[in-house]
Amino acid sequence: MSTLDPLTCLLTTPRRRESLLHVADLPPVTGEHADWPDWADARLVAAYRARGVERPWAHQVEAANHIHAQRHTVIATATGSGKSLAIWLPTLTRILGHDRSAPTSLAALQRRPTALYLSPTKALAADQLAALGELLAAAPGAPGDRGLTRALHVTTCDGDTPREERDWARNHADVVLTNPDFLHFALLPGHERWTRLLRSLSVVVLDEAHAYRGVFGAHVALVLRRLLRLARDLGADPVVAAASATAGEPDLTLARLIGVGREAVAPVTRSTARQGRRRIALWEPAPLDSFEEADDEGLIDDDGERPWASPAPLEDLSGVPDDVPRRSAQAEVIDLLADLTRARVRTLAFVRSRAGVEAVAAATNERLAGGSRPVAEAEDPVRILEAGGRVPVAAYRGGYLPEERRTLEAALRDGRLGALATTNALELGIDVSGLDAVLLAGWPGTRVSFWQQAGRAGRAGSEGLAILVAGANPLDTYLAHHPEEILGQGVEVTTFDPSNPYVLGPHLCAAAAERPLTEADLPLFGLPDAGMLDALAARGLLRRLPGRLVLEPRPSRAAHRPRRPARHRRSRRPGGRGRERLRARHGRRGVGRRHGSPRRRVRAPGAQLRRRLTRGGRGDGPPSRRGPPERRRRWPRARTHTRRPGRARAPRGRRVPHERPLAPAGRAARGAAAGAVGTGHLGVRAGRGDQPGHVVRHPPAAALRGGRERRARPARAPAAHHGRVVVGGGRGAGRRARPCAG
């Protein structure tokens, strides 16, 4: 931490002093301590003392007593006032009071109290997991023991958690850290597998409660009510503990989130934690002095036009002075961040976009290096920090890997990282202590976000400076010239509407799928009567049973899937090759396989003939619509009688009684096998077992080819071997020849 005044380091020129419009000094606050509650677990108190907390603040004890007394509680104190201790002290004490070695039955062990922690982001849940791990490991114990880590099982469970860790969390975890998305998409639909956690649920922690506003807040409110409904049906009676540093009317916010009356929520709003002096500065960028600066700021068109001024100096222009072009907030933040980094003032710079974050970090590093190194050739700051090096300025935004974010946060805490340009990803309660200054590039949109970002500086009782750099829009200019609109007003009330029918309707269907809805559930979801349930039942979404409503099962997707023509359908066996199921258009079904099938199946009579006749005699079906034309799959070509009998098996057709006995081997057999092309022919087929041979009648080739004839190849006579006839040299060529009746 720098010993110099951060604001003094910036006011070095007359133009800088003119840009500073207003400075508000927030006086320091002397803390008020209290004794540890009598019901607190001694091991947990020892762990807090090992972490440097000798005595808690008075508001922490007040909130902990409310939670321990099974009252819904919301803590709305300043940033860095220790809200986590007020929540985890009674929660972990209740879990530790149920010793794992005491129960004598599995049912008693499964009744061990559990807790569920919900945060808007995964990063905040990971930060809480690290803080809880350090707290439990700090508990005194035997040499080599890991403190309370064996007595308490804490884990995160979200969309990135592997399946094995989810199974472990369902079966063993005492505290599960997750987010509302996972609660809605995974935990509540599969609540049967989370029965152990839900029926022993004692505390639901809702961190950063001010973030749940608008349509998102309505969704989260209904998800929480579904969670409480399931837990109560399983015999649990959980208490909800919410925390927020900037929430207007916090008790009303929590009451609307969980569907209870305002009088059922105990608010704790007076902070008794020690705070250092904080200063809030409003900064307006200086006007542009020359057209060169205007060109750098992008205020001159590509064709060289200057629509906003004449060649005269800007100071000589008539009109309102505030209307002259000024530097952008991003360019001003780059200069201020570079000066604060040179003075070794640890700073956070909040920028509105991810691209702006990268641009601010790269431009600041280039300016600190004297412009000798291009921005594109800068090394990756994360790799330098992982190797143990130092980096003046780095970027922090969404999209980074969790390991990269943890590296940047750790380097900012231990001083190896001088400054950080970030989006609102660090606005929430991630514990980044020891910061001296915060720069805000433009108005963040709400007073809630402003005080959240300004509260990142001066945590843990140290002094802090927050500078709001006004942007080019009129709202920023107005707020910079009217500080009372920021400093003299309270934060906005969190606004959301859980009774929105477009949000409430789907959640009612989801609740009916989890547990049947009854009349007793109407007050929980804010319904005055069963009108909406009747409307959902009339639309076929809910089904009314005696005394309850359940979700109407949706029809299978196969019922609405268009089916292929009946004459050919594809199917695929597990681990095998594709096959074709051929269906006759009338009556019986013929089943056939493509060549290469490991097992033969006999086709029904006439199936092959019907297929060949419906395909124009060539067996060519419609090409597949996938891939280029040259790679499209075509149907296998049907074998016709013009193939040589010694090369391929004669086609299977309808069997007819033989009119005359077949000759043994010789010219008669050859003529019978060849047949006539124009009028059809009788093919030879060997007999099976004791059955005599038979004749297969085939249609003319012209009929099979749709009227196109083809010259018949000279047929080779069947091989004669001691009065036996062998027909075919294809797939069935290796079979034993059968005697032919004659």
C-alpha cells in the first residue's frame, strides 16, 4: 500500500485540477465489538480467532442470533463489514452440533443438518469455498490434523462439476455451494436423488440479494419457493439468510423472494464495523485542445471533415462551454491508471465492456513502458504471474479460465500485480482487500452498482478513494455536476414481479412435476385463487386429480416425428452396420438386409419382387440428402437374371410348382438356367434337405428395367458333378450341393 495520498498523485497539472469537480469525504467509523454468543461452537470460535478475529462486531452477533433463533434474516450493511461471519457462525455451529460419531443408525446420520449457499456467479461460490476451507483448516487440533475439514464437508456443485463430484455432494456434503441456475435445471428436477440434503436442510444462504431484480429476480424468487416447498414436504423447516451491501428495503426484498410476510424477516442494517476514511471524487475529462487530439479521439470523419468546429481554437467558440468535445472516459482512465500505478497505488479500473478492459490494460502497460513496446507484442500477464514475476497492469473479465482468475486475484492480494482493469465481474463480493483506489469509466447505471464498485477500495478498515470519470452521454455530465443525486440519495429498491404470468405459469408446471399442487400451495406462489391453475389445466398443461394437480405427461416426440415412406426405412443396430427394412405396401411385411449383414433372414414371398418393381427395375432409390452429389449414398443395385449363374445367386422370386423335372447336367440345364430374355424364364434352384429342386419364375427383363432391354450375356452352365447341380458362385457358393430330383 502506498503512503502517498492517491488523489494528490493525480492533481499535478492545472487541467487535472479543473477536471476534478467534486470530492466528498466520508468520515471513518469506529467499530463496536461484542462477545461471542454462548451457543457458538468452541472449535469454530477458535478457528476465527486463529484467523485474526478476536471479537465479532455487534451487528454480526445480532444477525447470528436471529439465524440461530430460526428467523429469516437479511444483513444489509456496508461492504467489508463481515457479513459472511454472521451467516456461517450459526450455520456451521448447527451442523457441528450433530456429531457424526454420535448417531447409532443410518437414519439418524442422514438427519445431520445441511446448508445450501446460492450466489449469482460461480466465481463468488469458489471464493466462498476458499474462505471456508481456510477457516476450517485454521481450527486447532492434533499435530498433522486438518482442523475441522474432516468434521465438515463443504463443496461446490454447479454446471462445471464432474458427475463423480456431484454424486459425492449428494451423499456426503454438509454445505453445498451452488447458484440458482443449477438449482433450477439439475437439483429440483432430480430432487429424489437429493433427498438427504433436502430433508435435513436447515439454512439457505442467499448472497448478493440485490442482484436478483427484474425478470431474473422473478425467476429466482419462484425457484426459491419451489425449493422451500420440497424441503417442507420432506420434513425440513429451513431458514433463509440473505446478505447484501446495497439493497433498498432489504426486508421487503427477502420477503418477496421467499413468499412470506415482511414481518417474518429480521433486518440488520446498522453496520458497527470499523471503516477508514473514504473519498468519492467526480471527474470530468478536460476539453480537447487541438484537432490532433480530436483526431486521436475519433471526432474527425474519415474524409477529414470537422462537423463540430471551425479552424478557430476551441476556446474561442461561442456557446455553452460544456458543449465542447472532451476526451473520452476510457482515454482519461488510461492516464489516471498509469499515474496511480507509477505511484504504487493499488487500483481497480471498472470499464463497461470486455473489449474496453483489454484496451485499457494494454494501453496502460504501453504507456508505463514509454511506448517502446507495441501492444501486440506484450506478453501474457497470467503466464508471467504464474512464473512468479510482477506485472504492472492486467485485465480481468468474464471468459477467463478459473485458474487464470485465481492467479490474478492472488497476485493482486500479495502485491505482484499493481492494478487491474476489469468489468463488473469484480463488482460482487469477491474478497479483494488492500486496494487503495477505484476508477469508474462512466456511470455504471444504478446507485447499487456504483456503491458496490466504490466499496472495493478501503476494505478491512483502510482508507479508499473512488473516482467516477464521466462519459460523453448527458446523464454522466448531469451527475458529475449534481453530486447530491448520487451522495444524497439512497440506493434503489430491488424490483421484480413474481406474479408475472409469463414467468409464474412455467414454474407452476415445474412445481407440479416435482410434487402435486394442492390448494395449500396457492399462498406460497402468491395466488389468490386457483384461476391460473384452472387455465393451465384447460390448456392441457396440468391434469386435475382428486384434490391435487399434476403435470400432464407430454406425448412422445416419436408421435410427431414424420415417418419415412413405408417401402423403405433405415435403422441401425448397436455397434453394427446399417440395414434396410423393406415393407410391402399391402398386407404382409418383408424384411431384408443389405449385403454385409452378419446374419441372413428369409424375405417374405414377393418382397424382393415388389421392391424391384416399385423402383423401376433398377433398385435405385432416392439419393441421400447429405453430402455432395458425388458422395451421396444410393440404394444397392438389385440383382437381375442377366447375371451369370456362376457369379451370383439367382434372384429370389415367387416359387411355382415345377412343370417338368430338371435335366441332370448339360445343355438342357444350361438352357433352363439361361432362359429367354424377352418372355421371362425359369431359373434353377437347388433343393433343401429331402425336398426336391424347384423352379423360380422371373418377370421379363424389360419389365424389371421399366421397358429398357439389355443384351443377355452368355450364361455359363451349372457345374455338373456326379448327378448334382451347383447353382451360384456368390454368397452361397460354398454350400454343399443337394441332389436334384429328376
